[in-house]
Amino acid sequence: MNYNWDFFFVIAGYENWWIKGLLVTIAYAVGTVIGGLILGVICGTLLLANRIWLTVPIHMYVELFRCTPVLVQIVWFFFALPILIQVQLPAWLAAGVGLTLYMGCFATEIFRGGIISIDKGQWQAARAIGMTYVQMMRHIILPQAIRRMIPPFVNQSVIQFKNTALLYVVAVPDLMYTGYLVVADTYRPLEVYTGVAVAYFVLLYPLTQWGKRLEARGDK
Amino acid sequence: MTNNSNANAGEIKLELKNLKKSYGDIQAVRGLSLSVKKGQVVAVIGPSGCGKSTMLRCVNILEEPSSGMLRIGNDTIDFSVRSSVPSGSRLAKFRSRFGMVFQQFDLFAHLTAIQNVMIGMTVVQRRTDAEAEERAMSLLERVGLAETRDRLPKELSGGQQQRVAIARALALEPEILLFDEVTSALDPELVGEVLDVMHALASEGATMIVVTHEMAFARDVADWVLFMESGKVVEEGPPQEVLVAPKNDRTKSFLARYHRQ
């Protein structure tokens, strides 16, 4: 095959697009991971309270978002929800809400799972020396549980980062959608999409390696 | 015998009246009464599943009894009356009047030996780090483990872990010590070092309730022995009576089985 690779052609003149696309992707990844983490800590804590009027709706939320594709969720928030609530959500918000709720349901499970994985003996020993629930959580349970939560949380964040490419379907100008725009302008999909793939790889490879290291450390 | 002189004359420190605990249809403790005097060592023996551990966990309300009465010092709790049962921070404060040692040691896995002993003092009693460290160090010395102060539980032998756990239980100067089969999970050669520490505590006048399978320990150290079966006290009395010359047939057959092993 005699293809004339020309990366210069798809970069020159589009620098600002690419930089903006990269920043949008990173901002969504970081923002929805943090948002999902906060949501997960809140929902996970409420699940531990073991009140049925709290646990049932939270379990419903978790299962609903875990068992539907995030692509469907983003599309639903952008195209379907506005008909229900009679308000058109801007694309950036619909996509952000979808991605955050998706991350949040996994973070909930990671948080709850980390806490309940702590041996019963640790809880009873903390109670026996007269710690209140808050003291026990802060000094005994969370320090041990957080160590166990970090590896699965980093792995889920890597998946979340990749899922931001789905912003493309509602025309949020992330890395992927920028690629689509540049292709439309240059008719050079090979260079553009190869470059986009390389960019994701360069961002995510260190993160996955870090996740692996944390997992190995957790096994000790 | 190492019984202290005030064991029989002392004030009543803890009293249980008709204590019951059930889980759904299963009655684990069916009406247990007991009084423990200051400085007294009470041993509780009986077959596994007889409710002796549940009874112990009811004493510091790790398990909330279903009914009955508990009195410690001047405070009385009637478990049939909700409002007299402490909860939240009052319950936490109530529990800190007891020191408890568990079968599986249950040292805080992320803390070193000395931090395990300190944490109750710094978190529950809000003492300063320096003060807590000094006292923790003297407690570790008392159980013969000063040199292991900076090791994590997983770096200690079972016997060492259990001795650190005893130091942790002593840290808050509890009024009563509760021992829940503390040597059952230990290799036989490590049992002695833990019993030695408990023996020393008893002779120093600590008030103790000891759930145990160590008959020799019960015979030598206890002032009073309860034999439990199916959630009830079948026989009780001084060790010389219950362990050496039991009257009840069930006690006899339990002890006979025990001596054969």
C-alpha cells in the first residue's frame, strides 16, 4: 500500500481545536471521576446505614446505571429527558450528568465493598474500647478500607476516561469529536484517528501502570 | 491459690439479673443471673454453643440483651425499658468501662503494637500523644513486649498479639476485664505466656470474667465458676466444688469428656 502519511496536514491550522479537544476530554474525565467519587461516598455511606427506604432506591440507581450502556444513558439524558421535564439540557450538561451518574454507581459499590470487606473483629474491637461510630470509622475502618478501595477505583477511573469519548454522540467537542471535525475538514481519517488513539494511549498508559502497581501493593 | 483477700468481702461490682438474649427464635442466653465482686475472677465454662460468649458480649452490650437487668457500680440498665439502654456516645462510654480480649485477638491491623494500645487513650479518652505513649509503653512492658512496640500485628506471633490485645484492654483502666476464649486460637506452646499475664492480673486484684476451656486455669485462678449449657447456668460455685467435685450430671459428663481429651 502506498499511503502518504501526512500528520502535519491534520495538525497545522487545527492546533487550537486539538488543544481544546484534549482539555475538554481531560476536564470531563477528571470532573466526572471526582463527581462520581463524591456520589459514591454519599450513596455508599447511606447504604451502610441499612435503612430500607434508603437502600432500595440506591440499589435501584446502582443496578439501573450498571446494567445499561453509558452511551444509552448519555443519549437518553440529551434526547429523551427534555421531553419529560420540558427543559432542554445543554449537551455538555446532559453528557456530564450521564457520565457522573455512571461513575457514581461503580464508586458506590467500590466504597461499600471496601468498608464491608473489613473484618468483623476490627469493628467489635473498636466498639469494645468505647469508640463512637464516627471515631471507629475515622480511626479504624476507613484507614484500612481506603487502601483496598484505591486499586479498583483507579481501574474504574481508567474506564471512565475512555468512556468520555462517547461525548462525541452529543457533539461535545472532546478529543474524539474534534477528530471527527478535522476529518470532515481534511478527509484524512487515517492520520486523525490514529493520532486520537495515540493521544488516549499516552494519557492512559501511565494511569493503568499506576493501577497495576497499587494492586500489587495491596496484595502484600 | 492466688485469690486476693478482698475477693469475698468486696463490694458488688457487676450484677446481672435474668439476662436473656435471643436471635429470632433461637434463645442463646435464657435467664442468667450473676454477681461479681470487686477483685473477683469468675470463670465461665461449658460446651461450645452453650451461650457463654454471647453472655460475655451482652455484658458490655456488644450484643444488646433482649431483656434482663445489668448493674455496674451505681448504674442500672433494664433491657426491657428502652430508655434505660444507652445508645450512641453514652453506649460508647459505657463500653469503655470494660476491657475486652477476643479469641481472634482482633488487633487493629493497620496500627503498630504501641499504636494499638494508645488509640483508645488518644481517641476515646482524648489524652495527649505523649501521655498515651508513656502509659502504653509501661503496659507493653507489663505484658513483656516492650521490644515489639513498632511491629504490626501481622509481624507478631499469636501469643504476642494476644498479649498486646490485653495491654490494649488495660489501657483505659477498665473496671472489669472480659476474656472471650482468649487462648483457643493459639498454638499450644503459646497458651502459657497469655495465661501467665492473666494470672498476674488476677493476683493484682483485677475484676475479671473469663470464658475459657482452660480448666487448670479456672481451677487455679478463679474465685467462682459457672458451668453453662444451652444458655443456662447449670451449676455454679467455687472451683473446688464445680471442677473437682461437681454435683450436676451434666457438669460431670462435660468434665469427664474434658479430662479424657
